[in-house]
Amino acid sequence: MRAVVHETFGEPADVLTVAERPVPQPGPGQVLVRTVLSPIHNHDLWTIRGTYGFKPDLPAASGTEALGVVEALGEGVDRLQVGQRVAGGTFGVWAEYYVADAAGLVPVPDAMPDEAASQLVSMPFSAISLLHSLDLHEGDWIIQNAANGAVGRMVAQLGKARGINVIGLVRRAEGVEELREQGIDRIVATDSEGWQDQVRELTGGAPIVAGVESVGGKAAGDIASVMGENGTLVVFGAMASPTLEIPSGKVIFGQLTVKGFWGAVVSKTMPAELKGQLFGELITRVLDGSLTLPVSETFVFEDARAAARASDTAGRVGKVLLRP
């Protein structure tokens, strides 16, 4: 079978290639899945660069999420059927076939398009798990930076559907209008003078109880500066810097709590019943249109380098997908 691999760590646009590999066979509790579509996530690109929390042995496979069709069942698998569409995956899904644990795959309803189903698990589940972890209530105010990123957009949409007030920060004024065109409001550009006053006007003086930090550096201090006392700042990513610049006074006198969030760990430790409830909500939100999963472009495996470049393009709206 054909698979997208890399023999060295480096820029994905330079090191990705297609190689022939044997079709894997499912073991007990596993299924063989034929790949239909797979999104390119930032963590996929970081893994290829060798800069993520997980560093595979070389030569390495690529990709972590896909929509596929069950081709064969391993011993003991009775919750899935051959021919069924499933979302989810494992490491190495940028291949014509992959093997995954049956328990980690989500059956996809017939009404959900392939393009949306291929993105259902990683980013949307991280977004809804993040909201759940903050123990928010209807009417609460939260703030996030990187609001024009995939997770930022999903947090805004899911928050709105749950009755949570979400303020998004972007680093350039153009990003405000781009998100408004997608139906997402309460966006503030931090390159405009007095942006903190704009945030206060939006809340009407209500405290901001939680923040989601995905940029790093000075941006962490920016988001902390407008949060209320006893707020929680969740560090979700580090797009611009691996360090956080947060004034100690905000932590001491504002009693700010800072904690990390890694979706992969949260998903592994979450009770199955709760996970099922959250996935059920995600499917409902996608089908009723309150959560949108747009696609920017779709590339074949042989154009994986071009796909990586497209995924890294600033201002892109929607995921870049790969197909065999």
C-alpha cells in the first residue's frame, strides 16, 4: 500500500514522500480501516519536524486522524461492522490502510459528509473537552487568543451553542472581519490601540472567569491582563513562543490559576460515558450547523509536500485534507 512517510525530521514541505508499505493486519480488539480522507493538523507538522511531545522512530509514518471504512475486524470486536464509516484513528493514518483500536473509533452517521467526518475527533473533541474541563455555566465569560485558528473557531461556536460568552483575540485587524464573515462575533484585534477597553465594553463589566492561551510570549500576558480575579488560564498551545510572559502581580494579587491542556492525555483518561456524551453533542452540533468544519483544499498523497505548505499558509480558512 502507499503511505506518506519521512526518513528525516525537518520541514514537511521538504521531507515528506510516498513509499510502499505492507498492509497491516488487525490484532485482538483492533480493526483494519481503509482511508478516505485525513486532515493535516499542526501537531502532525510538528511531529514531522521532530518538535512535538511525541517523537517517532525513523523512517516514520505520518498523520493522526482520518475518516475511513472498516475493512476487517480483529478478534473480539463486536461494536463495529465491515463497511461502516468511522472517524478517529491512530498514528500513521496517511496511508491507504491503517489499523486502530476499535474502542477509539467513532461511528459516523450517514447524514454527515466525508469532509466534516474526517475532522470530527481531534480538534472538535479537544475544543469541547476544553470547555467541559473549565466547568463553565450559561452566561459565563471566557476569552481566547488565536481566535481565528481551528480550535479557536470551534470554541466560539460550541460556546455560543452552550450559552457561554466567548471573546476572541486576534493579532491583526483583518482577522476581525474574517471571523465575522463566518458568523463569529465578539472579536478584538490586539494591534488596535485600547483593545483592552473594547474587551471591557463587550463584557459590560462582568468578570472573565477563564482564558485559553494558544500563542505564548507576550500574548499570554495580554490575555491574563483582562481576566477577573480567581480566573483560570489554560495553556493550550505555543504558536509563537514556548515561554509565557505573565506579570507575577496578576498571578499573586489576581489569584490567577495557570494550567496546561493536552487533548491526547485528556481523551485517554476521560470516562467512556462522558466521552460518548461529548461526541454525541459534537455530532448533533455538526448536523444542525452550529459547528462548522470547513475545508480549504484537498490533496492526494503524492502532493503531500504541497499540502503541508498549504496547511502552513497564514489566513487559511478550513482544514487541508489528504486522500489516497
